[in-house]
Amino acid sequence: MREVLEVQGLAAAPDETVAAIDGGELYGLHGAGTPVLRLTGTVLSVKALRAGEGVSYGYAYRARADTRIALVTGGYAQGIVRALGGAVDVGIADVRHRIVGRVAMDVCVVEIADAPTDRGEEVLFLGDPAQGEPSLDGWIGATGLTAGELITVVGLRARRVAVA
């Protein structure tokens, strides 16, 4: 059964149906217009990776050619689902970069190649798809989870900031 939230303040005669809003619409989830969640992390470090060198648990990712990677804050404890490793992009300075290897508890690795990236830069995991930013659509496709399930896993270790 799908949960539905009633809109307060709508008066209806006893024989009329009260308008309702789906919870997904109310919270800006998949296909509901303007998203209400922006999930970000920070670049912790940047390093060169030579062809054949690996990163992540068990060297789950091995570079095909010489490249560069960034270690970024944001792991499964913050809601970056483990299945996203190798499957979705993040935004750094308005450029998309792939998460590579396995997502760890508090960090993940992003291949940045030759993009100028510095320690402390913001990493955008989820934003507004209308602005070309990473969105829940990619996460839904990569994990098979629903938007509600994905938003629910954004853990208590993710810092929450209200924005007006």
C-alpha cells in the first residue's frame, strides 16, 4: 500500500474526496519536479594512478591507463549506496566524474583524469537534474532501489543543513 499524505487546509463536503499528495511529490523525489535534497562531499586528496595500479578494497578498480583519482568524503554510512561504485558519476566543478571501485563506509574514489581538482573542493552526489547535476535517476538505475529507499539510506552521519 502506498502512503499518501493529506493536504491540510482543504475543506471538502462529506461527499467529496479530499485532495491528496503522494509522499514522493511532497518530498521532491523521482519525477516530482524540483528536488529538495542536495547531497555533497569534499575532495580529501588527489593522487596519480599508473596503468594497472588498483584502488579500493581488494583493488576492485584497476586503471586501464595512467590517470588521476580523488578520495572523497561520502560512503555508505552517509547514504552513498555500495552498488554505486563504477555505476554513477559525481560532479566536481561542474564536470562529471565516475565513482570507481567499492564504496567504503565514509569515503569513495572518483576518477578525475586530467581535470584540475584540489583538496577541499565540493563533490556533488545528488542535485538538480534540470541543472545537469547528478540525480536520483542514475541511482535508481544502478541499484534497482526506489527513490524513497535511496533517500532513506542517507544516514545520520550525513550533516543536514536547511536551506531557504
